[in-house]
Amino acid sequence: MAIDLSPQRVKRAADFGAHLAVAADDPTLASTIKEFSRYGVDAAILTAATDSAEPAEMAARILRDRGRIIVVGMVGMGVSRNNMYMKELSLTLSRSYGPGRYDPQYEEGGIDYPLGYVRWTERRNMEAFLDLLAAGQIDVTSLLEHRYPIEEGAKAFADLKNGLYTSILEYNGASAVPQKSMPAVIAARPRIGDEVRIGCIGAGNFASSVILPNLQSIKGVRLQSVGTTSGAGAASAQRAFKFQTAEQPSDLLNNPNVDAVFVVTRHDNHATLAAQALLAGRPVFVEKPLAVNREQLLNCKRCMPRRCRPAAPRL
């Protein structure tokens, strides 16, 4: 059963296969659900985004005795004690993606949970979803109807506010590294001494507020060079974070004083710059996403040293 404030979303839920789709303000909501479910709802999954506790209160009203409320979205949880107590309901919060999320040993250290103890981890959940996509058991085609060039991003968000279900932002001219420029063997650049000299391509909001302050605080890291398409942006980052030099991205990639490269530009440039840095023998950190299409992803894989290449992606 699907419930939403928007009549358009209610209709869309029915189109997607909901056995029952009802508007949240329908005065017959409770009786309709009771009639449909016979005993009331076993579990209510809240995916709304509101400070109000009304979604939780609504869930409590339609749940059967000893039913469950599972909070996925950002909702108020001030549900009244009487509604919870009289049915002896349970309230559970679901952390995004699954077990492993926010665990540094899992997400950063790569230490997986044993399959026999934790069947569905963050990675295995994602694998299952991709398998379902590949098998055609999940079809997202109808979510990809409305596309906007990135320059019309403001219009895309305005249309979402006006009832549009989804919108896709597209980058024009997303380029890939020509295959003919890829050597068969890529020599790794040795680190010199105990200091790692960082070259950062891009100095936007995320880089300036998250990436660069963290790098600046790490002992043994020197902010060597910053490169942006705008000379003013590079000069500003150089002053703010005390980079040794500011230069064009192409010059940074060829700078012999740069040991490793951070790519934090617009998404459509990530794959090209990452591949170029790999071809130059530098380790690369790329702000997500690595690529915006399959061709870019495969080009990045071809540019990696063979010992570092992952298994073929299942796309």
C-alpha cells in the first residue's frame, strides 16, 4: 500500500505496482486500508521528509496490534504514547544502505562482515539491486523521462517543486580519454621522503569546506598545487589553503612536484581527469561519481595499473 500527500505521486505509485494507493488526506483512508488488509497493516515504512510527527501518527492509526513503524526518511517521531501503548507498537530507525554504513572499519578499512552473520550489508544490498536491474526485474525507465541540460538545473528543481516526479541532469560533451593514448604499462611514481605533495584539481564548495581542510590537518601532507579552469578560483584557493602554486589542470598533471592528485571538479570531468592522472602515474582520489557513463568508467579501468584493476563491472 502506498500513501502520499500528492495525488500525482499516488497515481504514480499505482502505476508502479502498488496494490492500493491512497491520498494522505482521504477521509476514508483508515477504513479503506482496514478493509483492504483485513486486520490492519503489519509494518509501515515512513519515507517522508517533514518535521511533523503526523506520518508516525498516521502509521500508528493504521497498524494492527503489535505492528511495526520503520523510519527511513527524516520525520518527526513525537508519536503519542497512547497510540503506541494501546497497540504495543514498536518503532525502528533504519540506517541508510544497510549494515556497514557509518562503520569506518567497513567503509574505509574494507573489512567486510562475515556472510554467515550479516547477510545483507551495505555492499550486498547494492549488489542485489544491480542484479535486479540487470535481470530486468526492476525497471526505472519511467523515472528517466524528463531530462535537462546541466545549465537548466534551476528549472529542473522548479519543475520538481511543481509536481514533476523526477528529473535527470545531463552533462553535455562528457569526454573520455582516447584509448590510443593509453600505454600498456604505467609506471608508479615513487613517493619522495615522508611528505606527500598533493595536487588538487577543483576548488569549489565541497573541496573548500571538506576536502582541503581535512588534507591541511594531516601531518605529512603538503598542499603543493591547485588547478581550476578559472584562474581566479585557483588563486583564491592558493591564498586560503597555502598551496605552493596555482596553475591550469593540464599543467598540474605534468607537474613533477605533485605526488598524488585529488579530482573535485564538476561530475562530467571526473573520469577524464582521473584517467589522465593515472596515465601520468599518480594515485588519484576522485569525488563521487567516478564517471557519468559506461564509456568513461571503462576508460578509467583501462588507465589503471593492472595490479589495481577491479573485476569487470556488472552494469
